Amino acid sequence: MKVLNVAEKNDAAKNIAFFLSEGGMTRREGFSKFNKVYQFQCFLQGQKCDMVMTSVSGHLLNWEFVGAYRNWNGCSPESLFDAPVVKFCPDNYTDIKRTLEREVRSANKLIIWTDCDREGENIGFEIITVCTAIKPNIQIYRAKFSEITSQSIKRALQTLGQPNKLVSDAVDVRSELDLRIGASFTRFQTLRLQKVFPILADYLLSYGSCQFPTLGFVVERYLERERFIPEPFWKIRVTHTIDDLTVEFRWQRDRLFDENVCQALLLKCQENPLAKVEKVDGKPKSKWRPTPLDTTEMEKIASRKLRLSAKETLKIAEKLYTQGLISYPRTETNIFPGTINLSSLVQLQTDDPNWGGFAARVLNDGPNPRQGKKSDQSHPPIHPIKYTNSLQGNEWKVYELVVRHFLACVSKDAKGHETVVSIDINTEKFTASGLMILEKNYLEVYPYESWNSKAIHLYTVGQTFEPTVLEMTSSQTSPPNLLTEADLISLMEKHGIGTDATHAEHIETIKSRMYVGLEDNIHFVPSAVGMGLVEGYNHMGFEMSKPNLRAELEADLKRICEGTRQPSQVLREQIDKYRTLFRKAKEQVNKIDAAIGKYTQSTAVVLNPEDDPLSAQMQTFDRVLPCKNCGMDMVLRRTNDLQKFFLTCVAFPQCKGSVWFPKKVLDAKVSDTSCPKCGPRVKLIDFKFSPGSMAPYYPQNFTGCINGCDTEFIEMLDISHQLQG
């Protein structure tokens, strides 16, 4: 019994093979030099099997337009909403595909070991598509795991299930929509604005339904700051100094925006400035330890405290995962399931010179996680699964963050004692607080948060004292800060833009498109082009940069996964929605021109209708019949020298299906009539042959079907061998 196993990356394949073979695997080359083949024997379902483990490199198949629709100037951008698309293997992945095809020929079973998230499930079905094209009846299984450790991998092999088609369908819907929406609006923006504004001739002005709301958050905050008008306010300040300790009391009214009223209240206090202690409250105070780590929180902490971008953080975390050092880093879960042995994970960290002592105390007390409220029902929170001290640089920083966060969340809250003192100065109320930290607990191991003691004098109820300072101070309101990457991720999460796994990707896109830049290398600032695009769409009356549209799609994708919505229905509704917006945008495109001109300080070039790229029409060809290879349409064409006629698949170059007519065909036109035998998708062709070339069986002018129903006719044309799929 031979079993083909396929992982998502070569490192994962290597480590999975190592654990299943107990280190006894052998390695050989695949067609791709980056994706090796590992061989070993192990028991599967009670039978000793020859196992072959290899990998892909992420997605094996990509959605793409076919034929002339791939040419930016070959069709109207609007036509892309309905243009035919195919899922094909790019040239740089064909060697991986060849390896799968070679190995599956001799296999009896196929096990999918891709990451257990939406993308991984979709990649798994791409592997299945390639393999079943060679071996349609092969038995298929899905391995479920959240960490690459011996125990987890062996458990996955013993509990194989079936791949989830619903989850894969949701990714296909999203991918096809991203292609159609992104390509149509990207060509709309780029082709139009490059002609109207020559300064943008080298810019790719892309659009994405996650990318633009992400840009919108940046623009909105920037405008809030720019439009902010400071407003003066006044406070009464009270301090009390004894020896070297000064306690400041906070006014119960906080601040007033009327100087005269504040001045009057100050004079009232100064008439009888003796402060009387009305209340002294002493109570326990806790600073809660963090909840278990999910992807979004990891990205935010790394951005704020480690100065690492979300993209770099996730890249490093995925490497640590494939090395078996941490659990799967793409998770929305912050609740530890009861099945995880937390004590054994803490035990692994007890010998570390930095946090080993703390881990030992946690182990002695018994790990007790502060649970969150989120679970994606797929993966546990991010946590360490192996100890290491051999990492360096940013890899060490990310690993250290995961370990310290894990130890913090399973330890104890910090404990303190807070004292709150309330005083009265001639009926005006003020309060001050002090804090004594009694037990730092989790803060001993968690440098990403702080909690500081705050000294206060010893006060008793009824006590009176003369304030050291009793005065009015003035200030003004401050504008909101520009967004940091951590702020941006929080907004994306709140509004349902993308997923925990894609936040970093969308942020990188708006940076690479130069829609935004960074001020002081931390805060996001929109560029002139970014501002112009957002404002242009907003002035049309619909806000392409708002999160609503994408959030609706994300909710529908979740319903597809749950089986409560049909993929085809969601796809059609979303395409129709964006097509309507596209048509409105075409009608009001001058508003984008005006906004871009305003922010780039450029004058728009007035285009004649015939020069407007949005009016481009695609060269059309008459459809004849479905391609025997891929099922797409085959169309009738003529060589450039007009010497020969032929049929070609619209999916070219992904599909090489073609039928060439002999030179005796002098002319050929697609009839309006369908073949009565083959059905409505097969059209008859009006032929004109060279004199006598088809005699005595067929006249010089003849209308016939080349789909195969008239075998004598296609034999006379000598094309029967070309019609085989």
C-alpha cells in the first residue's frame, strides 16, 4: 500500500516525515528543487504502508482571465465582471504539479497535510484537483493538526477525516471576486488616470475591496486631525506637598470650556481654601494578566513593542511554526481547550536563565489561564511547544514574545492596594489616588506592560489641610493621533476587513502602492493620490473606502463555511453589487479627476471620447463549441496571413486546445443555427471548400457540424484526431 502525503511547504513536509518515520526517512528529488520527496514506512489504519511525503509552495492554482481579457487594452474594464476565468497552474509551479502527478500514479491513498485554515483547505483541494485528474478514484483523507510536534502529527494520522469542501468553496468565491473586482477597478483607475494625469504614467493605481477600506481608515484619521480646531479649557489645580512628596488632586468637574465660570469657582475655593477629607477608600486592586495570544494581538504587540511590522512578525512566526517551536500562528482563538497539557508546556521553559524561575513558580502554583472569549474552532491560541535558546535577532524577539505571553497568561494577576481620597474645598470636590503594588506576579515576566506604584500621604476622614497649590490652569484640546500599524489592525479587526491572516498583507499593499507613507516611521499619512482616490469616490455618493461592503462579504463567506449560503449565490450577488458601483463610477469619473487634480496640484487632460480607455472594446470571435480539454468556449479565428482557419480555446494560453482546418477550407463562418444533434452550445459552420476537394460527398458550399456527430464529414476534413480531449 502506497500513500501520497502532501504538505503546504517543504519545511512542514520534512518535519512531518521526520516525526512519522521516527527519523528514519530517506530523501530524493522532485521536479522542483525546492520541494523534496521523503520516503518512509509507518502504520496507517492498522496496515504497514509505504509513505511518500512531498509539498507544494502555497497555492498551486491561481484564478485568471482567459484570452483577450488578460490584455489591459483589449477589453472594457466593465466586461471583467462577466469574463470567463479559469484556475490554472502558473509556469513557475508546473514542476511541483509534475511531481504530484508522478507520485500519485502509483499511490492508493492521498493525505492532505496543509495548514488547517481556510487557505490551507483551499490549497488542499487544489492538490486534490491535480491528483484526481491523474487518478480519479484515489482515496482522500485530511490530517488535522495545530502544531508540528511528534505527538500532534501522530495523533493527526490516527484521526484522519475528510477535507471540507464548504471552506474551500468560500475561498474560491473570495478569490474570484477579488480578481474580478480588483482587476476591473484597477484598470478603471490606472488606464483613466494615467491618460488624464501624465505625472501618474508610471503608477499602478490598484483597487481591492480590503485594500481601500484600509486606506480609508488612514485618510479618515488624517482628515480628523487636519480639520481639528483646538478648543481652550480651564481647570482648578490642587496639590498637597509634605516633605518631598507632592500629591495632586483631580477636580471632579475635570475641565470647563468657560474661563469666567472656572475663575468664579476658583475664587469661591480661595474664599475658604481649607481642604477637608471627606472619604478615604482603601481597596484591593488588580491588573489583569493577558488572555491567550491570537494572531491579531501578536501583530499589535510586535508592532508597538518590538517595532516589527505585522508582515514581518507573521513571516517569522510561520517559520517558528514549521520548525516545531510554536503552535500554528494564524488563529482567532484566545481560549485554551481543556485537552492541552499546560503544565508540560510550562515545564519546558523552567531551565531558561531569563524566565525559568518564573516558569517554575507557575508550575508549582498550577497554570491557570485567563481565558478570552474568541474561538475559531480550529486552532488553540499561539503558544510555545518546544524550548530553544539558539535563535537570534527578530526570530528570537518573536519567540520570546510568544513564550513570555504564554507564561503571563497562565500565571496570576498583579495585586495591589489602592487608596482613593476625596476632599472638599468650599463645596468643590477633588480626588487623589495612591497605589501600593503588593505582588507583581505576571508583570515579572511580561515587559510589554507596566504598572507603577504611586505614593500618597496618609489621610484620615475629617482631617483638614491647606493646599500647597490652589490655582487655575489653562490648556487646549488635542487632535487625535495619526494611526499606527497596531491601531490600523485594531480597526480592521473591529470592522471585519480581511482576516487575522491577511491584515498584514493589506497594509503592505497600500504602502507598496504609495497610497500611504509613514511619518516618523510609525504613523500612517495618506499620499496625494491616496487622498484623491478616497475623496473622489466619496463625492460620488458611495464610499468605496468604507468597510461595509467588505464586511458583508466576510459575513457571507462565513455562512458559506457553515453551509447556510450557496457559493454561487454569494458570488452572483457580490458581482452584481460591484458592477452597479462600477457603472456609477464611470458616469461620475470626473469627480475622481477633480479630486486627484486637487491633491496632486495637476491639471487634468481633457480626453476625447474615442481616446477614453474606459470605452475600449474587445475584439470578439464567434463561439463554436465547448473545448474538449477544459470546457471553455472554442472560437473561430483566421491566421494573420489569412491562409488558414482554426478553432482555439478562449482559455489560451492556459489551455492549448485547438483545431486546424486544412487549406481546402477557403472560407468559414459561424452559423446562427445550433446543431440539432449536439445541442445549443454547438454551432454549425458555413464552409466554402476549394472546387472538388470534398467531392463527391459534399458540395463546395456546405453547412456542417465539427463536434463529432457527422463522423464522415470530420474524416473528410482530416480533423478527427484534433477533436480528442
